[in-house]
Amino acid sequence: MVWRLIFTSISLVYKKVGDLANILTFLLQLLTGLVIPIRSLPKFMQYICYICPTTWAIDSVRSSLPEISPILPFGFGAVILIVSVLIVHFLGQFLLRSAERKMQRDGLLELY
């Protein structure tokens, strides 16, 4: 899961994140077209969906099905998927390092 580093950095800073993780997981499923088709969502939510790499992974799988039209042709979707995964990965690394530095600075890293 590409969001793992971001969720980990959140859990380092905020200790009890069980409920938050459930909410974020549901929102992620909602905003990837897994629960509701993206074209059925309001326009502002569609733009949020297009940022999410998971949307493009699901769309790549759907493009292989015969009667379902993908958001974009497979080649474009694959390029967007790769670029968005890299962006989310580096963002997650940055957030995780920032959270670790904060924990070290506050002297809380030994608790884990």
C-alpha cells in the first residue's frame, strides 16, 4: 500500500490512531472509485480522486475488463500511476523522517 509511510508517520505523532485509520481507510476506498464510480462524485471530489495513486491502479485493472471504460487509456493511466506512486512514496518518506525527528527531539522515541 502506497499510503503506509504516511499512516506510519501519523501513528508516531498521534499514539492512538485506530479510529483515525478506519476513517482514512474508508475515505481512501471512497475516493478511489472502489465503492462509488468516480464519475458519480461531485466535481471537487473527482479532482481529489485523480490525485490518488490507488485510483489509477484500480482503473488499470478495470481497463482490462471488456465492458468497462477506463478513465484514461491504459498507457496514460500507467504513467500517471507510476508518477503518483513516486510522489506519495517520497511524501511519505519526508513525513516519516519529520515525525521521527520530532519524536527524537521530544524524547519520545524510546517508548516504541
